Amino acid sequence: MAKRYVRATGKNTQGDITKLCNSGEYWSPRSKADAISDIETGSHEYWVNWAGSPETKIRVVSGPTGKYLRTDRDTTSRNNLDDLPDC
């Protein structure tokens, strides 16, 4: 299992995460569907290395409209992947 670091995210017009990115990495950009498959099959892990905070694992969550990607680096209920720059 490879550990991949995410430095940016693609978002649609509603702000939903559509892809994970790390410029210069061979796997980037990685679509949301492919990243979910990677995580669920155990072939890859995706992590965010936050400035001044511990790295955080990206996980798959089932919501009312289907599966999505998120990370919880603090005590808020919002998805911190939204804080990353666009790719």
C-alpha cells in the first residue's frame, strides 16, 4: 500500500471534492471515484500534511447522496479538504 500526499483538491460548482492532487506526482490528479476505490481496496492511502499540524488520513464516508472523501483534522464537523487550494 502506497501512501500518497494530497496538496490540493478539485471542486465542482457546489464545492464537492472531485479530485485529489499533488503537482508533479505521477498519480495526480486522481479522480474522486478512483481515490475512493484505492482506499476501499487498500491499494493506496491518501494523506494531507498540514502546516503546523499532524498529518491526517483521508477517508471514505457514506452520505445521503453517495460516497465522498473527507478528513477531520480538528474538532469541527466540516470537511477540511475544502481548505486545500484548487488544482
